[in-house]
Amino acid sequence: MKKLFIIGSVICASSAFVACDDNNNLPVPDPTKYDQEAFQDSNLKIALNLDQIQLDKETLGESTSLVNISEAPALRPGATISYTLDVAKTEDMANKVEMPVSFQDDALWVNNHVLDSIVKDMYGKKPQANALYTRVTGHIFENETHAIIRSNVPENFMATPVASVIESGYYIIGDNCGWKIDDVSAFNHSGKNVYEDPFFTYIGELPENCHFKIIPQSGIDLANGGDDFWSTALGCANDGDASLQGTLTNENPGAIKYAKGGFVKITLDMESYTYTMEPLDMGPYLYVPGNHQEWKPATAPQIYSEKMDFIYTGHAYLDGEYKFTSHPDWDHTNYGNGGDDNLSTDPNAGNMKADPAGFYFMTVNTSTLKYQSVLQDWGIIGDATPLGWDGETAMTYDRVANEWSITTDLAAGTFKFRANENWDYNFGETGGRLVAGGDNIPVEAGNYTIVLKLSNASANSYTITKN
């Protein structure tokens, strides 16, 4: 049976061993003043008052009667006893944590807020039932002695921590998509456990004075089944609130307003049910400063978004650590290492690292905050080349000129540029431009010097000169 007790003036057995006498509530003397005897299993038995604890926000400030002292040793006149409570994930009590308790009516009471914190430290924030093994230690003080006894067999109970319901996905619906559920855009997420990473991010372009709401995954599922999804919508308390940050609500939610229009980053913190909107100065280039050029964004190589769709691609020589910047300076949005293949816009984010040094092809998606850097070695391939279509004839990279070149005999036929001995990365010529996956390039028989220039992110090019 669960009992709730507001801790008042009776506080017992904290982590500093402050305890209460059963009769007069006076503090127990500091145990360090006494000779400490070895552990004994002597008539100390406990019984859990409940098997399950479902913690919730409404009762976090209260306490729960967790353990009943069903049998304790008889004390001689003048002796006192206090209790401490250890909890652990396993029955062997490995890595146990001492939990502050109070003693009342032959029971040990735990503060729900403290218990919630301990469960989250041990198991994480996901609101699921987690096992906690419990063992009680009694401290008997008599004259100049301090005896320590403990319950024999650890008992276990299940505790579910407090957590807001965080769904697997969230979507923006509003003036930007005509309020059509079929045209909503998804917020991006790292893919980690949502209770360990409750942040969802949308980066996109919104019209001026755009009103919108948030639809969780459960609403999308309802809509796909033909049911009404609006009951799941999240918004702000006051319809049309144009504040750049606020609290989300599901109770008669109003539409959030983004007044400025243009590119914006919207971040949802679904643990605290809050949102922030950050205007972005979106441009066609990202800059790649790093060790390879003394960390100067103004002179850094660039990668390019041809369609202005948040996807940037390009090549650069990298040597060690680097970052991406939205402008040729450090004063705007900068992208650092977010772990694995993730980017982070946190100003304190670490650097990415290119190891070994070499010529890399980079793909960056500033909407999903994902990136990829691939070390490349380029060559030529085709029926006009020495190895035909069976393999690449290697080109040589010039670090100073930042270009690839080869001088070789070619047969009459065609060729293309290819990297890393596979077709994932290849260039051909289409419409007079060198483009990824383009057409084969025709050539007459002869000796040629071919130069491949991939340093201009918006205009890759090549030259072929007959010797």
C-alpha cells in the first residue's frame, strides 16, 4: 500500500547520517566518535510496502512509505537506532546508491523527487518500470559503541520515473503548406532514444507572418487512417503569438506565428514542452575552415547548394580538424561535431576530423544536420583509356594548384572521371558542363594532358590538351 508523507520537522538518516531517535527526535551523535563494529545480521528484517511506484509531477514534492521495518533488535535503555537505505540495479548491490530517508511509524520514507532522480541516473529518462534492489542498514549507538546491522536479503521493487510523453516524430503544419496534412514537413531528430535526446529540429523557409502548429506522430497515424488528427495538435496558449520562444500546449492550442519569414530553425524540447525559433541567413555556400588553411573562414574552400535545398556538396583538401560556417566569418551559424555523422550548431561543439589528410568530397544537409566526408582518389576510365572500362587510370593530385592531372595516350573513344574504383562518384559532360553522372566524353586518338578541377563548388570543370 502506498502512503504519502510530507517531510516536515522530522528528518532522519540523511546521507550525512543525521537520524532521529524514536522518542525525542534528537540528532544521533556522529558515528565517527565511536568504535565501529563489523556488519551483523541480527534481527533486522524489512518488507516493501509496495511493489510498484509510478512517479508523477503532482506528487514529486511528497514522500512515499517504501520500506517497513518488520523486525528490529531490542534496544537497551539509552541506545538509539537510525537507518540508511541503499538501492542498486542488481541483487548483488553492485554500484549501490545511498538514498536519504526519513523514519516514521516503523517505516522508511523516501522523497519522490530524490527517487525520481536516482532512477533516471541509473536507467535514463524513459518512462518505463525499472527494477531497484533495496537493502537497509541499521546504526545502533550505545554509550561509546556503534554497531552496524543490515537486512539480510535485498528486496526489489519497480519504479517508473516522471517523464512527459515524447513521441517518435513531430511535423509542422500551417500557412507554409496550406494546412494540408499530406504536405507537412517533418522535424529532424538524432535517432537516439527520445528520452535521452528530446530535441527535434526543423530548418526550412516559411512565408512572412506564417502561422503554424505541431502535429505529433500519433496525429499523422490518425490522419493516415482517415480519423481526425487535430485533437493531437500542439501550439501556443495565445493564438498568433509571435514570440521566438514559448511553451507548447495541447489544450485549445493557438497557432504559433513566425512574423519575419524566410529561413528559420525551429527547435522543440519535448521534455520541457518548449520551442524556440531562430532566423537563419541561408546562402548558397558553406565555408570549410580548418587546419588545412589556418582556420580562416574568409579564405576557406566552399561547398555549394545549387538548389538552395539545404544540401551542400563540394571538394576540398583537408588535413585534420575542420568545421563548416554559413558565412566567411565566425559571427553567424557555425556547424561542429554532433557525434557520429551528426552536426551541431552549438557554439561549443567540437571539430570534425579528416584522417588521413587528403582530398575529400563533402555532403552537408543543414536541415537534417547530417554530413559525410569521403576521401577520394580520382582517375579516368573508358574505352579510350589505357585500362578501358575495367579500371581507372590514376590521376595525380597537385596540392598547390588544387587539381588532378594526367598525361597519357588515349585511343579513339570515350572516357569519364571516376573516384575510388566505383561508380558512386563520377563526372561526365552534359550540356557543356561537367556534372555528376554526366555523359561520356568523346576523344580522338592521341597523347593528352587532362586536368580535373573540382575546387569551384558551383562550377566543376576540366581541360583536355593534345600534346
